Amino acid sequence: MRVLVLQHVDAEHPGTLRDCFREDGVCWDVVHLDRGERIPELAAYDGMLVMGGPQDVWEEDAHPWLVPEKAAIRRFVTELQRPFLGICLGHQLLADALGGTVAPGTAEVGIMTIVRTADGQRDALLNGLPDPMTVLQWHGAEVTALPAAATLLASSADCRVQAFRVGPCAYGLQCHVEVGVDMVDEWAAIPAYAASLRQALGEDGLARLRREVNERQSAFRTAAHGLYRNLRGLTG
């Protein structure tokens, strides 16, 4: 199996999902879009993983590579119809690329809870995961309108679209299921993320968030591995 990973900043990588790839013998290629790397031919890949980043989906003038990225997402999901997972910005890009709407929303930064909808309780990707599920959030934009024919799978108190599916195997997750022990500090080194962290959690927010993520690392890793297995099962 080959997976194409689209990244928007070095610190936002697949995290603990890389352990799943290694254990399963999956080959993955990373495209660093913020460095100007080009997206390869999509037909060579069995799955696509699109990560988070400090950019916003509407910043095409500042980040012109967003245009071909959205086109690649659209082709992979609608034409090739292969398993797709977008996380945070990747989740928002999936919605935008398929005709949904993304806009500034209520910032969610920290350890929070998402709850599945009735459709989410029946969905293959979330099968076996906790409900409600404790997750790490770190975003200020959100999906405000889903693409046509999309199915809402999970929500939080402040963000209605926490997870959705388009077609049989394309998924967006607003939360960070991939978070590993070092990633909080890596993200806090990004100025935009540091500012949102201070605003949401105060000057001591980094230390508290680091501690909370470390305390929950086993549960986070278990959830990420379960989600990976479910997505892997959609490859047929």
C-alpha cells in the first residue's frame, strides 16, 4: 500500500500514524507544499492523508499552492474514490474543495470532547472508538457548511462539524488524532499557534497542555491506531 501525505508545515506531520504505517508495511511519500514541492501523479497512491497547518483555506493569494492542492483532493476523492483522511486544515480543505464553506469560528485549543451523531455511530471509520471521545483541538477556523451529500459524523459544543464523510471513504476530522508526545512543543513554536494557545489557556497554557497530552498519550495512541485500522479496512 502507498499513501500520499500532504504537509503544510514541518511540525504538522502524521505523528503516531507513522507508527501504524511502519507496523503495516505501508510506504508513504510526503509532499511539503509550503516548500514548493509538487504533487505527484495521484493514480500511484492507494490513500491520501492531508495534515494541518497555520494557513487558512481562503489564503490562495498568499499560498498559491492551495489551488492545485484542492484540485488534487477533489480528483482523489471524486474521480479515484480512494480512502482519504484530512486532519484539521486537511479536514477544512476537503470541505472547501468539494463545495462546502470554511470560515473563522470559535477557537478550540486544548483537551476537549467530541460526540458522534447517529450517522457517526454507524460509520466504519469511528467503529470501536470511544463516544464521547476526548481529543486534542487546536484550530480557529471551522467548516460552517458541509459539501453536498456529505454526512456529519461528530460535533463538539463549539464546533458543529468535527467529523464528516463524503462518498464511501473520504473523511475529515477537525481534531488531532495523530498527536504524539513531542508535537505540542513543536506546534507551540509556530507563532500563530503560540498566540492562540496563550489566548485560550493563558501564559501557563503550554505547560498544562503538554502535561495533559502526556497523561492521555496511551489513550490517544490507541484511538489513532483504531482509526487507522478502520481506514485501512476501506482499501478493500
